[in-house]
Amino acid sequence: MEQSREEFLEQFGGDYGYPDAPRGVDQMRAADFKRLQGTVYLDHAGAALYSEPQMADVVKDLTSNFYGNPHSQSDSSMAATDQVTAARHQVLKYFNASPRDYKCIFTSGATAALKLVGECFPWSRESCYMYTMENHNSVLGIREYALSKGATALAVDIEEDKGLEKNHGSPSSGLFKISRHSNQRRGGDVLSQNCQNGSLSTVSENNWNLFAFPSECNFSGQKFNLNLVKLIKEGNLVGLPSQQQQGQWMVLIDAAKGCATEPPNLDVYPADFVVCSFYKIFGYPTGLGALIIKNEAASLLNKTYFSGGTVAASIADIDFVQKRKNIEQVLEDGTISFLSIASLRHGFKIIEMLTTSAIARHTSSLATYVRKKMLDMKHRNKKNVCIIYGLEPSKVADLKTSPTITFNLKREDGTWFGYREVEKLASLSGIHLRTGCFCNPGACAKYLGLSHSDLVSNFEAGHVCWDDNDVIKGKPTGAVRISFGYISTYQDAEEFLKFLQSSFVSKPIASSNGHALSMNTLNLVDNQSQQVVPDVRLKSIIIYPVKSCQGFSMQSWPLAAGGLKYDREWLLQGSGGEILTQKKISLLENLIHLTAEVDVYGQRYEVESYDEKVNTWFSEAIGRHCTFMRCSSSKNSFCTSTGKNGRLCRDTRSKLNFVNEGQLLLISEESVSDLNSRLSSSNGNGKQHDLVDAMRFRPNIVISGSTPYREDNWKRLHIGDAYFTSMGGCNRCQMINLHQNAGQVIKSKEPLATLASYRREKGKILFGVLLNYEDGLSGQEETVTERWLQVGQEVHASTE
């Protein structure tokens, strides 16, 4: 790595690490961000990180000074007012906005600032709200206000001809090409003239229109040319029709993503509205943002609601109110977050020491280096591993590019690694990144090539934001995003690249028997010649009456339509619908037949609840409100085969209680032993991991006498006179990394990280197999003959 670092510094040393600052980035990282030791944080676009000295300064400030509610004249109130006034000037200075022309309005964040603009903008039936496709949902949401007032909304794509700009030197409408999408207007009204033909023409001197775009796209990292501001305000963005040009266009810049490295210079690009959130710049405080608004634009806003702090006088029992004249006081409802505002100066102190230009160069150097390395990654068949979005090939080495890299990964056969698989493996490697569409549906659809029909079809298939449906019908539904910040280091970049190389790039791997294995392909034992394995026996039987709670080991136990009788037949549900856990629970009486439906991890169940006495007992036992529920005899079931996408398909042939997939989970002692042998061996840094037992995986039946992973290929098996069908491997999650010790929940990266190194297939980390009880296939409990499992019984398995 040292040689690679030297090569990196040779190319980027003038931009990396703040050579002109009092301390370099590596020194700052070690001294001011001790909590990051062993962690690679690559989600600075999601939230920047606060430094420990910054927080120490905040605490010292708040414990040494006395700040009161600024809506008063006391000494403490005036002290708070002074801090707020200073903070407003500091924010305006950050955006190079003259206090003569602009005001700083504090809000709860960039989203609240955007909402304020949408609520108060002077919409009319002739107004047009035009916005780029690459915009955050919080910007798209403004169209609800526009459409509700009869205005037209219009999404556009803007392409810039960089060559023309270089040749002409000054911005002109010819530099940009606009492609418009369908016009939106509610109630079937005729389209407003100013949005016809995609031009920015208007029809009335008193008519106001709004154009919104981000300074930097939070999906792709694309930086928009801020010369758009003047061209739009002058109505010269595209070839306009020859009709009389009247009315006005106002411009809104969403700088939430871009302001951390390149805040818009409002002296050069005089936008009417700019929004930001401060945690995106220096991590703390959260819940605080700003609307930087031009004075002329502020005078046009129509604010209906009034509150404390916004009025000079009001009378309670008649329609009389006199609002204040000060722009900040009119637009800031109630008491602003004055203690958070007082904390801003401690964050800005860091940025001013480093300078935004140096931060931009530093983060771009890291992103440029990583982009090139990613594009160079090839599978053994020479096919590309990384597909990067929003990147022009000619700009790979451009140090003015974004510190954000958004991508998806391909297998050597051309299929996609799902972004949730990438996120899961990154977490196991101590890497923090972001996946999904990042609340930017337009950019997501544009770069992933998702049509309207694709998006609707995905939604109808159950895909919503933040779920695990990362590939549908062979197409990604989102992407992976990494983003560098002012405290990111070369070590972060190298650790990420090593993670990609080891986890996703195919290469021959020598196995212990001398055969070559392919990366990301699970090595299933070939048992085709052996139909029956007579020496395998049932070692343990465990039932879990309450989902996610303590299990009970039994010498014998009856089977029912849903698998083991009473297994996961109850659950504890929190007030917010979440499933709660408990170490041990008993079967209780007092069932009252209050039927209802609940959602358990995406599946609907009919349940019966208990009386308040039972719920109170559980609530007091775990220290939070909960409801104790029992799965009723409803037809909650799955089929016994997998669909085209490898997932279990829903059917009516096999009854399930509150289990995620199959009715029972089988774990082999020999497979656990093999895992432990890997955990006990040195992982390269001299550290050995704690061993696990079969109970860590919450099995229903444990077998012994087999060979490691022989169960992977079993299709059917019978124990005594009970027959079972294999549903395939069990996809493991972070739950197996949790274990109890002296009443405390201990979390580690094992054993899932080790399993991921050799038990990964098509996005799943498999360990153990899921079974369905064949006598329960009818779904009718009364038709099932009761059979019992007994510890010590032989297990007969078949691979056909």
C-alpha cells in the first residue's frame, strides 16, 4: 500500500490533505476523530461528521454563557439575539451574499426552507414551476403547491456543451439544450403559455414563475453550471418565440449537497432562493438549515400563517393582526433554535481554517483516484465490474468533479450485484456507505434506465423506498453511493477499493482439495451419487413460542400444519408496529377473541390479542408498551418452490406462523464446526474470533453425523415417519452477530463476516436450510396427522 500511496501523492499531493493548513488531514483525523478508528465513513453526502474539538467548543460555549429566548429584552435574550445576528452574517458570508441584497432565514433544514418557498410563492394560473429531473424529492414537493393553485409544473433535462463554453468564453443560451418532459396541470386546464414549447416565455408583468435546480445532484454528483441563474432570470435559456416577453422568472438553487465543497457564489450567480442544511457542511447541529433569500423575492412571498414572533400586534376575538416588517421575523415562525444557531460558529471555524476551495480539491482528489481505479477493475473474463453513473469518460481525471461516486456492480456473467448485498458486505467490513435512490427519483430513473412502466411495475410488485428489492426483472432499482468529506483520507479510499476487489471481482481461488472455485459462487457438495445418508441423527429440537424470543430445547415434540407445534405462534408488537424481543416467555391463558390483521415484515397475518392485564404484564417486564398477539388459523402460507427470481412465492399450500420463510430451520453440527475452524484460524492480523454454537442461528432442528454443508443439496428428508421438503438455504442477516453476555447484548461482525467470505451466492449469505413439513401442505390443520419428532431419530435425506 505504501507504494500506492506514494504514487497517489505524486499525482495529487498538491491538492490532497491541506498542505497550507496548520495540520494535515491525517493529523486531524487521528486527533479530532478518534471515534472513527477502524471505520471507513463514506457517506458525507448524507451527513458530514462533527469533530471532537468542535463539540468541546460547543459544550464550553453553552456552559460558560447564558442564552435566553431571543423574543425578549433581558440580558440573556439579548446575548442570544447577538449570536443569531452574527450567525446570519456568517451564513451570508459563506455564500458571498451581500447583506444589502440578501437575508438569511433560519429553518429546521433545507427541506423546511423549500417548503416555505412553495407555500409562500405567488403562484397563479399563469405560473410555471420548472425543475430539472435531477432534483431531490423535497424540491419536487414544491409542485404540489404550484399545481394546487392552478399553475403548470414541468420537468426538464439540461445538457451543457462544454466545448462551446470554452470557445465562447461567456455564457449564452446556446451552451444548453433543454429536453422537456410532459406538462403537469390539474383539473384539465389549458396549459399556461409560459410553459408551452419548453420555452421560458411569460404572459403577464405580474406573473411569477420558478425554476429550481441543484448546485450538485445528490444522486450522481453532477455539478450544474450556475450560469443558468442569469440565463433563466433573463428568459434567455432557450430559443424563445418571437412573442412579447413579459413576466418574471425566479431561480431556486438547492445547495444542500453542493455547499459542503462549493457553495454558490451569490455575488456572481444572484439566485433568488438558496437552501442548505448545516449538518451537511460540518456535522452539527442537525435540525437546522437556512433559506438565503433575495430581498426582492422576499417581498413577493405571500405568508398566510402568523405565529409568535411574527406579529407586531394581534387581537384574539376580532380579525385584526399586524405583521412585522422585518423579513426574518415574518418568515421565522415561533422561537428559532437559538442554541443550535449559536453553535454554528464552531463549525464554520473549521471550514474557514481549511477553506472551501481546499476542501473541494482534497475531496475531488480522492474521488478522482477512486473513480479511475474502479473503472480499471475487471473480472477474469475482462468484463467491467463497476458501472459509474453521471460520469463523462473524458472527465475521469478532472479535479473539478464531484466528491460523490454513484455506481452499481456487475458479476462476470453480466448480472447485477444488488445494492443491498453491497451494503450488507460493506457493513461487515466497517464501511459506511449509502444505497437506494437517495430521495432523487428523477436522477435514479434517468441513470438506471427505468421507464414509467418499470417504476409503476416495481411499485406494484411491492418495491418502496428503503426495502430490500434491489433487483427486479434483471434491473437495479437503485444504486450504491460513496462520498468523500473534508476529513476523508487516502486510507479510506484504499480500504474501499480493497473491499471491492476482494468481495466482487471474480478470480480463481484455490480450495483445500486443489480445485479452483469461482468467486461469489457457493461450492455445493456433490451428493448426486448418494441418495440416503443413514448415519445422520437428530441431535436437538428447539421451539420458539414467541417470535424473536428465547427458545426451548425438547427431547420430543409434535408437528402441526405450521411445522413444530406452537413454534413462533406468538409475538410482541410495539406501539409503532415493530416486533419486540424477549429472552423467555410462557404460554399464557386469558386469550380474548379480538381478531385483527398485522403486518410482520411485509406479510399480513390474522391475529388474536390478549386482554389488557396480559399486555400490561409484558409492557412492565420489558419497559415499553407492547401488545401480546397469537397467530390465528388464517391461510398465511408460501409455496414449496422458488420463483424465477429465486425468492419464495406466495401460495396456499403450506401454513406459516410468524416465520420469515420456511416452517423449520435445520442446522448441521458439522457445518457449525467447519465455521468455527475458520473463525479460530488467524484472519491475517493475529486476531481470533469467538466461536459459535448451533443456537446462535436459532434452529428448530440440529443434526449430527453428516459432513459440512451436505445439507445444501438435500431436496427431501424424513425423520421417523415425518417427511420434509427443503426450501433451500437460509439467508442470514446481522441478527446472528448478536449474542447475550451477562444480560447485555453484544454486537460484533462475526460470524456473518466469515460466512460472507465463503457462503455467498447471488446476494445471499447462506447457512442452514429451511424445511416445510409435507403433511401441512393442505393448509388445513384438522387434516394433519399428529406426528412426533424424537431426539436420536435417524435422518434420511435425498438429493432428488
